Amino acid sequence: MSAPTLGQPVPEFTGQATGGRTLSPGDLRGRWWVLYFYPKDNTPGCTQEGQDFRDLYPEFQALGAEVIGVSRDGLKSHDNFASKFGFPFPLISDADEHLCRVFDVIKPKKMYGKEVRGVERSTFLVDPQGVLTAEWRGVKVPGHARTVLAALLERINSP
């Protein structure tokens, strides 16, 4: 399966999420949504990214958009992470890397001089019809959530 491309529908998937939810693109039809992939719960960059989306979440919601985080951590880790930092949005557990492969976010990385496979921090903006309208890969956390919010607002306001 190839990664979704701009202007095309995102592939169907089903993800187990916090709060006992199961999410799929069909569940989100009719709403804008942000799917952000991050490497690991409770690490500094991932915590900051989650907090940034949390702090802007009311603005996303006011625009009719949902925010969803994804990492390879299990649901118990996600539940603890979300609870600890007050994340009001779902976190999908992708322990089998299915979603990571669908969105092509598993990349070789260097860790302590060794090459490992890891999640490339990436974000995808999907319109109410399930079409990918924007993507950010190799994301740097500072200001990123605000950039995504601005892109959403721009798309909602464009004719």
C-alpha cells in the first residue's frame, strides 16, 4: 500500500485509541481532522508537541476539527500519557506499525551511533471528505501545532 498523496483520499484503517475508542476515517467523515505521528510517549519533544495540540485544541474544535495522535506505544502507555498531560484528544496505538507504514513515517534514524527504525515526526491534515489536503514531514515541534491550525483555517476560508 502506498502512502496517501495530496488531493487523494486517505486509505481506510482502524486504530485502537485511548478511552476505549476505535477510530477510522469513516468515523471522521464530515469533519476536518489532524493525524499527527510522534516517536514515543513521555519524551520531551513528544510531550511538548502533545501539549501544544492540547493548548490549541479548543481552536481546532471551534473549526470543527479533530486532533488525533499516533505512536507505536501501547494503549496503557497512551492512557497514562494522555491523563498525565490532560490531552483531550485520542491517541491511537500503532504497536504493529500498520498506520506508520500506511503513512510512510517509519524511517531509518541514528541513535547512539547506530541505525534504528523510528517514527519520523509527521502530521497530516484531512478534509471532511477524507482527502489529504496537507502534510508535514520531519516536523520540528516549536510552533508546529500553530502552523497546522493556520493551514486548517486557510483551507476552511478559501473558496
